[in-house]
Amino acid sequence: MTIWQDLIAKSEAVKSRKIAEMFDNDNRAASFTRDSGPFMFDFSKTNIDAETLDLLVKLAADRNVQARAEAMFTGAKINETEGRAVLHTALRNLGGSVVVDGQDVMPEVRATYDRMVAFSRDVREGRFVGQGGAITDVVNIGLGGSDLGPAMATPALAPYHDGPRCHFVSNVDGAHIHDTLKGLNPETTLVIVASKTFTTIETMTNAETAKRWMAEKVAQPAAQFVAVSTAADKTAAFGIAAERVFGFADWVGGRYSMWGPIGLSLMLAIGPEDFADFLHGAAEMDAHFRTTDYAENLPVLLALVGIWHNQFCGYATRAVLPYEQRLSRLPAYLQQLEMESNGKRVSMDGKDLEFHSGPVVWGEPGTNGQHAFYQLIHQGTRVIPCEFMLGAEGHEPDLAHQHMLLMANCLAQSEALMRGRSLAEATEIMRKKGLEGAELERQARHRVFPGSRPSTTLLYPKLTPEVLGGIVALYEHRVFVEGVILGINSFDQWGVELGKELALALSPVLEGQSAGADKDGSTRQLVARIQTLRG
Ligand code: F6P
């Protein structure tokens, strides 16, 4: 039998076992918890036992995860469908050298980083000004990986903000840029056009809108624009001077790009020193991932727990639940990271996958989610593994009592999910309330929690720049390990192309310049109704 088949057999054998009962006979909590740097990762509230863990670790070894990771860190072209290296780790490990196509890429990485630092200082210290004086607001226009990273990390690190206010525009819906620019002063606003390709239609359309808005008040609007892109020719054509273009190479994938120039808005908000801490936290996680045995390795274990739940237990979705309001955009960020990376249907060699690919990822910060969708997590018919995240301290010492309540809620949820409430317990509670007979039975059944619902908890001291860097790097490597085990390319995203092509073809149809004869009946009907509604 292969390890994969062993794991299928194991999941069948243990599927009705109660997680809570696994705590009875051994030091389970400590045995299924690992520490690294500021992080404690507790996966004891899952159905994984010592034998399962052993098999999962063997699976990682069998799939050569470590060799593949080494290939990534050293610049091999592991993104095989695009013929590219995958080197976002080089953006946060600024020492040393990494060779791609016979050339050390690090001098260029360091030079760009130094330019980012110098520019951020110029803006923050008032040497780079707008027509109306010091820059008060920064508008980052980008999409997907050119938006979600800084849009997630900037509010996450709000206690560290001492630079201009940062705003993020991504949606081509004009409402987004309209509502963002409303109330801003063009004379003191800096616009960052963040697009790896500088062709993404949503971003370029919003950038043109921002330029027109700026031109109404500012004599030289392009002077208050910055570009972050790999396409120097296109940024020049847009009118942005070379000294305000921050480039990066094609070996930085969009959803892995916030460590470099795509993170410029974050650096402007928190300053180069805190940004360096953010990089440092990620670099520490890189070192841990690269050098630690599988059974002690946080990203590997997080990946193995994910694979166990998705591929072997058949749980199709995964909830990410940070008990940290400032991480409210983290679930969206992780959605792109996981689902754009591992939402594939063929393996690296182009053959159909024989198992399901990556899970559906979703979530909200606690405690908000508790009053919305936790009902289904506790009592719905599907099992949804939950990933809790929690800081032991907040940034508001005068509100420590609120933080206690937050932590109590987080711990209570994972406890409740595991323990559940039996029919006998529910019946007793309702009996004490005075119910009896058929009504007692009926009401008690509504109050039963099946329990044995798996969760993991990632605990850290406090959400600092360093910790945030570590969390994101942890999840990046987790997604990488999952991809290696599934044998897929986690670094391309061909699945977004068809919709883009069809949208381009549909614009002239909507505008009435083309009949759209090749469109299906439903699409033609929708176009016709839109045209009628718009008169
Ligand atoms: O949606 C596909 C995608 O290519 C993402 O991977 C990327 O992050 C996003 O579009 C934005 O691309 P760009 O930075 O080239 O504008």
C-alpha cells in the first residue's frame, strides 16, 4: 500500500472517533503542539493521532518537500508552466546572493529596497511634497496580489502608523475610486499605481480616473504618481518618471509580492524601520521552514493538517478565524493565496488530478463571525475545520478587559467545537427549565452539538510587524507544501484568464457596437435587458 492509501484507510478507521476522548490517556496537548519563534501552533483539537502524524510526515518526505523548498529558495524555475523562478523569499532575506539565469539577483533587490526606503523617508519627512505641501494621503491602485497584501497589512498594523493615511482602490466599479477620492485633496495626495504587468484593465482604468481627478487641481499630475511594476516601458508610457518607478522581476508572483515594492504603501504608513521588522518576521519563518525537520516544522504541519482534513477526511472548506479585528482582511488575503495557488485541476505534468485540489477558504474575525456563521460550524451537517489565531495581548492597555473577553471567546469556541453537547446533557438542561414529555425531547434535540469538530490555534504574543510577517510567511509556505504534496504548480493562475478575455469581448456588445451573435442565449438576454434598463 502507498502512504496515500494508508492515510485513506486511517481516515476511514478513525472517522467516528471523538476528538475529546483522545485527550484521556496521554499528554496530547503537548504532543500535538509545536513552537517556533513567537508562535505556538496547537493542533491537538483534531482527529490526528501519533500514527496519522507519522504517516503524514512520511507523505511529506515521500513528496520531497524539502528538496522542492530548497529549489525554490535557490532560484530554480519551479513555476514550470511560466518558466519562472519563485523568489518572494529573496525580498525579505536581503543578505547573500541568489542566482537566476547565471546572474545574482540580490544587488538589484537591495538597490530597489534602498530606493523604497529613501522615497518613504522623503515622503514621511516632507522632502517629497505635492503641489499643496506635505503628502497627507496615499492611494494605492491595484488588484489581487497588487492590492490584497498591503490592503490587509496596513490596517493590521494600525498601531504603528505614523505616516500618511493609506487608501486602497481595487474594484473597477467606479464607486470604489469615487468614494475613496471624495474628501481627499489632490494637492496633497500621492497615487501609487501598483500592477506587475501594468495591463490589468481594472487598475489601468482606475489609474486614468485618478489622473483626471488629479489634473483638475494639480498642474503636473504625473509628478504625484508612483508606479510599482515589472513593465518599465508601460509605466513610462503612462507618464511616470523613471525615478518614481519601483520595479521587480517576474520571479515575484502577484500574491507573493507585498514584501517588495508592492508593499510601498505599507512602508509609507508604518515607516522603513517597522517595515524591516515585518520582513524580519517573515525571514525568521523562512529559516525555520528551510532548516527544521518535518515533524517540528510549522508550515509543514499546517499543510499536513490541511491535507488530512481536505484530501483524506473530505472536508471541502476551511474557516480562517483571527480573533483580531485588525486582521479583518486576512481571510480575503488567504483566499487569494490558497485558492489562486492551489485551485488547480491538473498536476504539474498536465494529467488530471486523482483527488480534490485546494480547499475553499473563508472567514471573518472573531467575535463577529460568532454572531453570523458559527451556527453552521457548530450544528450544520458539514464539518468545517477552523483555524483560530489569537494574540495574548492587544495594543490598548486601557482596554485589557475587552481583550480578556476576546480571548475567552476564542478559547471557548474551539472547546465548544470539540466537546459539543450530547442529547443527554441537552435534555437535562431543558428538564431543569421545566419541560417534559415530547416537548422536552423535541426542544432538547435542537440544542445538541455533535462536537468533534476539528480546529487548530495559532497563538502569538501580540500583533507586531514581526509577528504579521511571520504569519503571512507561515501561510505562504503552508500553501507551497500543500501544492508540492498534491503535485500541482502553485505559482501560475491560468484560471483567471478566460473571464478576462470574455469581459474584453463583451464591452463592445454592451455598448451596442457589436451584436454579440456568438454569445449564448442567457448572455444575450442579460445584455438586452441591461440595454433596456439603461435606456
Ligand atoms: O487575477 C490574476 C492576477 O494576475 C493576480 O494573480 C494578480 O495578483 C492580479 O491579477 C493583478 O495583476 P497585476 O499586478 O499585473 O495588475
